[in-house]
Amino acid sequence: MAFDRRSFAVATAGFAAFVNLYSPQALLPQMGREFGVDAGDISSLMTAGTAAIALTAPFTGALADVVGRKRLITAAMFAVVAPTVIMTFAATVPELAFWRFVQGLLLPPIFTVTVAYIGDEWPPADVPRVAGLYMSGTSIGGFSGRFIPGVLTDAIGWRAAFDVVAFITLIAAIVVALTLTSERSFVRSGGLLRSLLQMLRHLRNRRLVATYAVGFGVLFNFIATFTYVSFHLAAAPYLFSPTLLGALFFTYLVSSPMLPWAGRAIALFGRRRFVLGIIAVWILGALLMLAPRLSVILAGLTLCAVCGMLCQTVTTGYVTMTAAEGRSSAVGLYGSIYYIGGSAGAFLTGLAWNGAGWSGCIATIVAMQAIMAVIVALAWEG
């Protein structure tokens, strides 16, 4: 029973974090029209959230090494409700971006510490499976954060849609507070400064640095793909509404039942070979989205969603297995670099969109995927 409770709790924590992180994504075209700004400007809502996460993730990990896991996870889940509600009163894009930044500051204590909790509380052989369950929660959260606000925006407006997201987050926080057991294997570090120094020592670990680089590319491609495909399909000849744009993220759900099996795939093929295969299929999915037919675009988007989630599952588990000590700080540093990748994906792909349209976005995405493949081939083991 305790094992089931913990598994459910970590999946719920991942759900709550990602339902907030991605809640504006399907709404960006409509919000851009409402505020009279272009794609690059309104995409600052995504950049603000990921930039805040990048700034705080490593410090969150170090703090968790001092104060413990459950306390930080649950406190952050309750706290993130406030900026989500305040966003509904914003009158300008800069105001929205500011509160998105505040929201982003509160998300690392949820997901980076949850990943560290998994690494501490389960045997190493079980970590890939539990990380897969956690990633299933994040994929459902990522889908819900895009689909639910998209549908609600057509019915009641985007401000009320954000209120619903805040309510969902509050319920998830209560669930986690009641079902997540206190850590048993975690040993507190000797202090915050020691944890920060330990985090810097992680940068001397070749495998960790390579894993961080792959994580950068994973979110770069996720943000680039799912932000700008919305603008592509909101324009002629597709003219998608917010509801239809939110429905695009059903592609996330395809990956959910596959993620807990990532551990078996690693055992069968080896971690490096498995990820290289994932990236190859991921490149194919990106190229399919250049086709004019909607069915082919959706097939490519589905491949991108599945491959991205599988790659993230393997990479996250690899961090917790590679860091022999200070897992929270190792995961926090990973989270920082991961979300720097997300900010870069929103910004650089926005430049590509302005300069060369959708084909420029795809070229940027494929280039990043190729770089990831080279890193895995040269620096990963197993």
C-alpha cells in the first residue's frame, strides 16, 4: 500500500507542476491577438516561466538536501496557486510575464525534488520504472495544461481558464500532502553552502555534464515544437481555434503508457543505443511536420511527443543513477540547464519563425536533435 501511495503521489506532483508550466501554450495565438502583439512577444510567457525555473532549480536542489523532500514539495504546490490566480487580473503582456516568472520560481521545488525523492527512496533497479510513472504524470499534466485551458478559453475566456488551473493545482497539493510518505532513505547534508559546493562538483562529472546537455536539447525541442506548431496551425489554411489547438496535445497521452516500460527497453538495447534510436525517430517526426497535409503533421507531432517524453524519462533516470551523492543538487542543476534549453527553444525558434516561418522552425529543431545524437554517441555509457 505504501509503495502504491508513493507512486501515485510522485505522479500527481509531476502532473501539478506541468499543468501550470504549459497552461498558456495553446492560448498564445488568441492572447497575442487580444493584446495586439506578435508571436515572439506573446511567447515571452513561455520564456518567463522557463527562465525562472532555470534560475532557481539548482538552489532548490541544494535547499532540499538540507531541509528534506516532502516538506519542500508540498509547500511549493500550495504556494504556486497564488501567482496562477493573480495572472487572471493582468492587463498587459509584461504583467502576465512577471507573474509567469513568479510561478516559474515555485515549480522547481515540485519536480526537481520529486525526481531526487525517487532516486533516494527506490532501489536503483526500480528507478527507471518509477521515473517512468512520474513522467507519465508529467505527460498527462502537460496535456491537461494545454487542453483544458484551450477548451475553457472558447467557453469562458482565458482568465477563468487559469482560475480552473489554480483549483486543479490546489486539489493536487492536498492529494500529495496526504499520500506522499516522508523520506526514509534521505540523509540531510551538512548545510546549504556544502550542498552548493557539491552541486559545482557535479560539473566535473563527464557523464552528468553530457546528460545535462541532452536535457537542454529535450526541452529546447519540446518548447520549440509545441509553441510554434500552434502558430502554424492557427494560421491559414488550418485556422485552428483554442480548443483545437489544445486538442493537439492529445499527442502527449500516446506516450503515457509507454514510459513505465523505458527501463525494460534500456535493459534490452542499452541506454545509449536506445536513446540514439529515439532521436532518429524524433528527427523523422519533425520532418513529417513540414508536410502540408494535416494528418501527416499530426503524425509527426505524435512521434515528437512520444520520442521527447521517452528521451526525458531515460535522461532523468540517468541523472539520479549517475550522481552518487547530493541527488537533489544534481537534479537541480539538471533542471536549470533543462529549462535554459526551454527558454532558448522559445527565443531562438521565434527568430527562426520571424525569418523563415515554419520551415525555419523545423530546421532549428532538427539541428538541435542532431547535436543531441552526437553528444549521446560520444559521451554516454551503457
